Amino acid sequence: MGIPPHTPDTSPLEEQHPIALLAGLFIGFASVLLTFGYLWPVAPLFPAAVAGLAAVIPFKSHWHVARGALYACLGVVVFEVVFVPILLLS
């Protein structure tokens, strides 16, 4: 139940896997950058696909990479929710 106590040789920050989370976030946003010029309406699909693949493929800290890519997907959705009305109103 909860977070297990950390051993003296690992810090609490290392137990949270920030590198894997940031890697997923970077991969998600990098896949979005490939679509902004031409396919920006479907840009959230690419980090969602990265998150889905990272959740299915078993490797070290794959859930954290998937969570980071999912955060990238949600960031793109929020960006488009703000961007599209501005684009239509201007």
C-alpha cells in the first residue's frame, strides 16, 4: 500500500522516474512537431499512439514513458482548444 520506503542508495526523486516521464513527454511533443505544419488537426493522435505503444511494449519504466506521452497529448488538446477559436475569430 502506498510508496515503499526508499533504500539509502536511492533518492525519492529517482523512485519517481523523472527521466522516463520526461522522455515520454519529449517523444510526444516531438511527434506533434512533425504534424503542426500540415496535419495539425490530428496532432493529438500521434502522442496518443506513442503513449499506447509505450504502455503495451514492456521495457523499463514503460508506464512512466506512456504517462509522459499522454501528458503531451493532453497539452496538445488544450493548445488546440485555445488555438482554434483564436484562429476562427481572427
